Amino acid sequence: MNGKGPVVTWRATSILAAISRMLCEPRASLIILNRNTEAMDAAVSALVKTGHQVSFHCCEVAAEADGKSVAGAVVQTCGAVHTLV
């Protein structure tokens, strides 16, 4: 995943937290999507504090307008969506 941009649609579960940590290991720029900003602050901060490149985008993944907005941000950040979890 070196240099890639995996995207994780995150619900506050330990399984997705573990997947996110695993995807961060090979120097990927992880992008987390969730509709609850407050719930993600701690998770994103924990990953950033350990040296990972992580960004968070607040969105409703089922909403077309949000999806288009996030897709544009992902492409601008990473060039393309390389993995979607």
C-alpha cells in the first residue's frame, strides 16, 4: 500500500480500528469516512499520534452528493481510490 490511498467507511468498531491500523502500516494515506465527527476525533488522533497519515471526511456514504464530494477529495489527495473497506 506504499503511496496508496485506502478509504475506510468507519463505524466505531474495534474490527475497523484494527483494519485501519493495518492499512496505515505500509505508509499509505488512510482516509476515514463517517457521519459522526465527534466519534472519529479520538480514532484519527490516535492514528496520527503514531505517525500515520490519516484524514477524516464527514459524510453519509449512502448520499450521492456526499459520495461525489468525498470522491473528489480522495482523488485530489491520493490520485485515485486504491482500496475501499
